[in-house]
Amino acid sequence: MAKVIRRTLGSVCLLGLACCGTAPTSPEASTSGPSTLPLGDSVMSTVSATDPECDTSDPTVEELRAPCKTFQFTAPRTAVFVARLTWTPPDIFLELLTPAYGRCCTSPLSLSFGVQAGATYTISVGFHGVASGDRMGSAPFELTTSLTE
């Protein structure tokens, strides 16, 4: 299983940094594409077997395609993007993915990479399944992000 963070060249949603110390938020509802990812904050959401698939080109990832909850952000400044994904129970396997990178399988997962001011990036939470091998159901998660110098 793997986590992946994607970078796209189009402009999608321009985001500012959210205030630190705020309660986790739910992402904007989206039926046609990725949700806005509030930088510097935590997002509580759920990924399920019925969500659209995403993939990565990272050859170190066990599974390259998985149902995903996808988010996008536009970097307000050049920095290092840091994502931390946590969930329970431990028999659920999730991935943190981009088009080029991925991390898998047990909580917590972390991924970081450099971002350029004004560029738009995609990060997805992939649902790999449960220990029984069944991919039915869903998994609640918390995704926390930050930008560091």
C-alpha cells in the first residue's frame, strides 16, 4: 500500500494558510473533483470502496490504484509540504498518495515534499482494504498538513 501526493499544473483553488490551533474541519463537498485542502489544519473525512480511484507512478507502492478521497491545494509560498495521516482501527489499510509518491499501510503515515509558490498539488487518501482482504466499507481518517521553511 502506498501514499501518494500529486502535482498538477493547472490552477484549481487558491488557499491561504489556516490558523493554527483550530479544530479539525470537514473538506468542501465536491461531486466533480478534489476537495479543497486547508493548509496548516486538520481534515476529518472518510474514504470508502465506492470513491473514485486514484493512482501513482511510484514503483515502491504495493498497489498503484485504489479508491481515494482526493484533495488539492495551491502553495501560497515556496516551502516543504508535510502531511500526516492517522486512523483507527489498525486492521484498516490506507495509503497517502500523489501522482509521483506514496506511503502505505499502517497509521500514522507521513509524507513531505517541496512545493513552489503558485503551483497546485494533489494528495489522496487511498483505501487499500481491511486485514481480511475485503475492500467493502469505509474508513474515517484525519489528515493534518503544514508548510515549513
